[in-house]
Amino acid sequence: MKPTLRLLYAEDSAQDADLTRSHFAEYAAEFELQIVTTGMACLEQIQLSPPDLVLLDRRLPDIDGLEMLKALRRKAPGLPVVMVTGAGDEDLAVRALRLGAAHYVAKQGNYLESLPDLLRDVLEEHRVQQSGGQGTTVVPLQILYVEHLPMDIDLTLQYFEEAAPHFAMDVVPTCAEAMARLAQSHAYDLALIDLRMPDQSGLDFVREARRRRLPLPPFIMISGAGDEEVAVASLKLGAEDYVVKREGYLNQLTHRIGHAVAREQINRNAQLRIELAGRKQREQVLKEAEIFKQSILDSVAAQIAVLDFNGVILAVNERWRRYALDNAAERGMPAAFTGVGANYLSACQVGAGLFTDGAEDARDGIRVVLDRRLPNFSLKYSCHSSRQQRWFRMSVTPLGEALRGGVVVMHTDITELERAEAARAILEAQLRESQKMAAIGTLAGGIAHDFNNVIATILGNTELAREDARGKPQAIVSLDEIHKASVRARNLVQQILAFSRRQPTELKLTALDAVVEETVRLLRATLPASVALSAHIAAQVPCVQADANQIQQVLINLITNAAQAMRGRSGSIQIAGDTVLLDDALAQTQPELRALHAKHPGRALRLAVSDDGQGMDEATLKRIFEPFFTTKPVGEGTGLGLSVVHGIVQNHGGALTAHSEPGKGAIFTIYLPAVDAPALGKRGNAVTQALTLENAKHILYIDDDEALVSLVMRLLNRRGFRVIGHTNQKEALAALRAEPGAFDLVLTDYNMPGMSGLDVAREVRTIRADLPVAITSGFIDENLSASATDAGVSEVIFKAASVEEYCAVIQRLAQTNGKITKPS
């Protein structure tokens, strides 16, 4: 058959377009199908060569389908348009018909089988409209708007012009004038009546119009304040609905009017079908009209049932029928409760209800709407089936008097929306947590340098005072306490930096058995005698990529916490290490392991620290990794220890789990990805180099803190160095220029006003390229380390390190006149 009808199909899905093309080629050869993928291409094609009909997809890449429908109404007002969408949606169907669409089709089931016939009917209806003199433009819905407040009139007209251009609004400011309009015209499709008019109330207006037998159309009563008695009186007078001027009421108003538009469109289509019947019997046409109505119901993505005043189901859509049958079979309820003719209120009463665990609430809600005590009713509920838990929203809306009363019950699946809301709440909590960590990190980075300057001064002077106080035991005791307090302050700053991940992590191939052994040896002497500490690491455990110092900090924090959990009682702490296969089964048992399993499936090193202390309840266990959360009394803990542990493990790409019960102790387990490499053996202790020098080395020291300059000069002078100190960078560089060969090392602070330590290092390289430069800082991160390397700095030294470490590094740098040999 030669094509005689030109069909333009706007569709961006290649699969849907190909299926449609193939189906039409086989079953609808009279259609010449042209496919475009964008709204712009569709409008251009219509300008070049107008088709007989447009098939418009709901979602196009450059424009929304409803906006495209508006554009088509403007560009080609007489062109019939059929909207298609991937999922049925009642509101979308109403909006599409309201904007002038000839029909609405959902891509569900075997929709392609009926699509050619549907398009043929649309084209025939369009032809009849033209031949009958109805014109080629969409007939607007005529609305009588009885309102006297200018602001409300302006807002309503502006909103309808944007959201419902297919409405024709006739505004009258008094009831008397509205009476005159009704006496002159029978053309109104709907009336919007404000309750409080200046000459009489909206209720009296309706009564008088009916007494005078004026052609009052279906009406919606609008009120500025919710009043149950007025709502009941309005509905008893036959109002389609009662709307209160609350926030968002205009959207609700257009939704209610939209239902009237959809009903009007259905009635018009049915009438046209009757006029087109010709050879067909009237009963067949009416049957097709019913099928059309049912197709609209079935296209909606919700379960819908229409009930009469007694709760008997008059009509249902396919989703209701299918879902009700499934639930009736599962709950052992009679199948009679699931379809037309069943009493829904009885179904809610005899069992758990077809759709809701809150059967009583559902039945009572429907009953009050049926009794006209409420204009509508809504209920959110969860449905527990053998498959899974799902969430639904049930809405009950009364039918108008023209439809012989009753209600429409709609159950919409909102499970994905509820899950999305739950996920959003989790993401918001994570965002707040990350913002809190970022704020702490910023604060920590800002104060670390200055605070560590103070700590370095205290530690250095304490060391000098120790040397001066030899033979004075009481003074030594006091100085030891000052030293302990200073170390605690330094460690607290380091914990804050580690928690906020501002400390650089240096990952190296590491055998953790040595780290565990060294940690046990370090802590055993500090723990109370009543607490036993033991460790067992399995043979041939794999190596991991780790920062040994940070892993040691993790173990120290966990063991210290375990010891404090004993509360002075005797007990034991065990460290156990082995290899575990991180497979799907293990990952499913613990949510914390899923991310690690996704990135590093296979072998993992498992390191567990357990104790037999007092344990924790579930509420405490959920909060232990929160920063600043602690169960200890004020002054005995900062709440940062476990946050630091959690941050370090995550920074190593690992996972951390915790298990505890009251009275049964606690187990903290660390999982780190295993590295396939030969065992490194146990790590030996670092050998401290001797501090004696054959010849005194000359050091130029620069720092803007006078107290530190004085301290460092005294420390290094006592260890055999010759030191010249400066608090002004330019003066120090001038001294170097005067005698460039007189110095063996330049030692400069990093954070100084004017020239930073990096600027000093670059200037030193221009004066004498082979002279080693070391930078000291109270806060060292990756950026400083990288910038220092680029500036030719030999070493970055932490100011708050112990005096022995500090002096050992300086000696190593100065001893070879620039030939740096770092320990392996």
C-alpha cells in the first residue's frame, strides 16, 4: 500500500523509534513515518512540510514534552498531537489533554498493537471537527471566576496564563454581575466562586442561582480560611470541591480543574465517536468509550478504584487488580475482595487490609469522605509482604454529583521516593560530618605551627634545665613532669591533625609484626600491673602498604582505650593478626567491609585488638567514632582517640569494625589490603647516631621567634656546634653573602613574616649552591614537603620533635659540608 498519511514522530530513543518503524511498516503501511530526535528538529520539519499528525514523546533531550506541546499549539494550532510517555501518570495525562493534546498513550504492554488504530481515530475525529465547522484550533475551557480581591485575581490569572493557557477566564467582581452573566450565557464549563463576596456569600449566590433556575455550571468553592462547616455546606450544595487559599492552593486548583478538563475531553471524544459511528451500532461506540476510559485508568502508575457510597468497588484499573490479587493470595483473603463488586470497607475490616497495615485508619478515612465530612483524605503507610517492605500514599477524593457520588481511592507506590529521602538524610549527615572535620582540620592547621613553637620552646628549655639540674633530684622530678605535660600537648596537636587528615601519610611496604612487637614493648611498661598485654601474629602474614608510625599510633590508641575500659580491675588485652580471604560472603556479613571488598577483593591482613573490660551498649557503639564523643569524665579524655584511629585506617584504604556488649569487653578489627611481596622480617630499632663531632660545625639559624633562636643556639652550642642566630631574614642572608664558605648548614623556620623559609632556601641556593638548607616547622603537610623539595631543601624538621631527634638530624646534615647522606 502506498503511504497516504504523513506521521512525524519526535522520539530520542533509538530502540523505541526502530520498534515503531518496524511495526508501522508491517501493520500500518498507509502511514509515512518520519522520525526526529529533538524538539527543535520537530518544529523545523513542521515549518518545512507540515505532517498530518505529530506523535510526541514526553521527554526530549532539548525540551520537555509539555513545553513542546505549548510550542506546537502556537506554531501549528490546528495540527493534531498525540503525547506518548514511558510510564502512565494521571497528572501528566490531565495536563497534556488540558494543553490541547488529541490523545495520551503510555508505552506499556503491547501498546504498539493498538497505536495505528488510535491514530486513525484521532485523524478521523480531526477531519469531522474541520468539516463540522468547529475550526482547527483547540476550544478553550470557559471558566466563570467570581472574585472581588484584585490581588487574588491578578495572582490567579498570572498563574493560569503560565500553567494552564487552555483556560478562558471571565472575571466578575460581584455576585449580582455573575447572575447577569449566567442569565445571558450557557457557555461556561466551570465556575470558581469565592466564599466571601461583597454583596452576598458564595453559598447564598449558589442557592439564589438555583432558585432562579440559572444555568450554573459545576463549581468549586474557594475560601480564605478553612472552615469544616462551610466545607460541608459547600459539598452538600453540590460543589465539585472546596479549596482553601493556603500555600500552593493554585496548583491544587489547576489539578481539580484539570480533572474536569479530562472528563470533558473524554465526553467529547465519546460524542465524536457516536457521530462517526455510521455503520456501527450505538452500543459498540459506547463500549469503545468505556475502553478508552479504562485505558486512561490503566495508564496511571498507581492502583485506582472507584467506590460508591456504600464502599462497593465500581471500577478498578489493571494495577489495582494485579496488586490486589497478589495480596489477597498472600494473606489468605477471598478473591471476591479484589475486583468490581467487592466491598472495600469490608475487605479492610476482615483482614489486615488489602494494601495497608493501618486498615482501621484506611477504612475510617474513606468513610468520612463518603459521608461528606471531609473533601478528601490522605494516608502514608508501609506494606510488609513476603518479598519486601514498600511505602504507599493512599488518597481518597470524592466524585461530583454529576457522576452520582462515591469516591476515587488511589494507592501510589512511593517506595523509591522514601528511599531517596532516607539516602538524602544520610548524605546530609555525612556532609555535616565532613564539614565539621574540614573545620577542625582548618583550625588545627592554623594553630599547629604557633602552638608547636611554644611546645618546642618548653621541651628544649626543659632538656637544658635537666642538664643544669644534675644532682638535684627534686628539680629533676619537676622537670620530668613538665616534659610529660609538653609531650601530651604535642601529641594532642598531632591527634587533631591526624583526625582531620592534615598529617602527611607516607605509605611503604611494611611488615606489621615488627610494628606490633615494638608497640607492645613500648606500652607494656606503661600499663597497670593488673592489665596483661599479649600479642600473637600468625606466621607468614602478608605485608601491607602502610605508614608504620601511624599504624603504631592506631595500636597505641586502641590499647590505651582498652586499658582504661578495665576501670582499675584486672584484665587482659590481646592483639591478634592473621590473613583472611575477603570474599562476597564475608563482605555481606559486615557493611564496613563492602567498600574494601569492591576495591581490593582477595587476601587482607586482619589485626584485632580485644579486651575483657566493661564493654559498651549499642547506643554507645554507634557513636564511638564521632569526634569529641567520649564516655570518660571531664578532664580524662578528648574524644579524639577513636576518631583518629578511624581516620588513619580509612586513609590507608582499609576498614575498621567494632563489636561490643555490656560486660563482655570489646573487639576492634582492622582490615588492610594485602600486598604480594616477600616478607620483610621484623623492623629493627633505629640506631641513634653519635652526637660527637671531630670539628665544630658552623650553623646559620633563622627564626622570627626570639625565644626559639635563644633556645636552639644554647642546645646546639652544648652539643659542639657553632651557631649564629638571626630573627631577620635579610640580615642573615647578608651575613651569608659576607662569608659564604664559613657555614656548614643553614637552618631556617618556614612560617615567617616577609620571606618564608622556602624564599630563604631559594636565595641561599643563589649564594652557595652546595650549602645544605633545612627548614623547621610546627606543621608539616604534603604541600610543604613537595615545595621544599622543589626549592632544594635538604630536610624538613618537625619543631616539636624530641631534642635528640632534632639534634641528630642537624648533625647529619652538617657533618659532610653539603654531601648529604640520609640513613637508609
